[in-house]
Amino acid sequence: FIYDFPKFLAEALIKVEDDFSRTFLIENIRIEKAHAEHWLWMGEGFGLDRQRMLDLAEGGTPPLRDVQSLTDWVWRVNTKGSLAEAVAATSFAIEGVTGAIARKVCAGFESYRDRPGVDMNPRTYKWIREHSHYDDEHPKFALEIVKHYAITPRMQRQVMYAAKRSLELLHLALVTSTQTSPTKATAASYPREAA
């Protein structure tokens, strides 16, 4: 999901008709591309294997079902939805809540410092610290774009649905991810057989 985020934003960029939105999305794509590498650094700091993380990002390992559902939704809304829906679902909803989550998670990082296999160096912190800041600002810009493009009551309802759906699916993905141990992750990636 982290590696796909710049691609989601690029799909929205295709729909842009004004300089403010274009500048915001281009800058956000640049930032999110760097964040993909920072995500790997964070994982490595917590003892995860870089190649396993890359295999997951590149599709070599199937993601958890709820992570796949979130990814599919964000792809769909950015490719098929209006610019306002795409920005509401991605830059407003997901980036907005990510900033709040990052601030809470960052506060707990230090408790892992002395654990075996964990290296709490500046690279480990980079993704979480940057999301604590950028994802506080991006939703404000995103909301301006939404207000500019969602000008009818129907469009405003669609935008609210898109943002709400992203938050619902993000919640499910986070719950599934935190409740799945690494040994169960592979089995949980595949759909269950019908009984």
C-alpha cells in the first residue's frame, strides 16, 4: 500500500484542471515516493527483512485481505472517481488520519529501544516523524481542492462517501494487520474456502 500511494496520487493528477491542485499533487507524489524508502528503513529498524518487505510491495507475497481491499478501493476511486472523490478518499481521509496515528505511534517507539533485533536509529524514525507533520498539512490542502470541485449536493455526497469508505477500509486493514502474527500472515492473505 505504501509503495502504491504515489501511483494513486498520479491517477488523480490526470484529472486536475487548476494550478493549485496540480502543484499539491505533484509535490505530494514526490514526498510519498521518498516515504516508500523511509517505510523500509522503519521496518529494518524493527528487524524486518528488506527483501521480504520489497516482495510484499512488488506483489511477490500476497497482502492481507483487508489491506488488499483498501488498496483496491483507493485504486478504484483514483482511477474511476472524480478528482474531488479521489482527493477526499486519499489525501484528505487517509493522509489525515495517518498523521494522527503517526503522532500516537511515534510516542511509543522508545519502548522498543532495548529489545533484541531492534535498532532505534534516526532512519527508523524518519517515516513516522514525517507523517506526523506532512499528514497534518496535506488534508488541509486536500479539503481546499474538494471544496473547489465538489460544487453540487450530489458531488458532495459522493465525496463524503469516498472519504468515509477509505476510513472504514483503513480501519479494517489496520485491525487485521495488528491482529495477524507474521506466521499467520501468509495464510490470512488468501481468501477462505467456502464451506
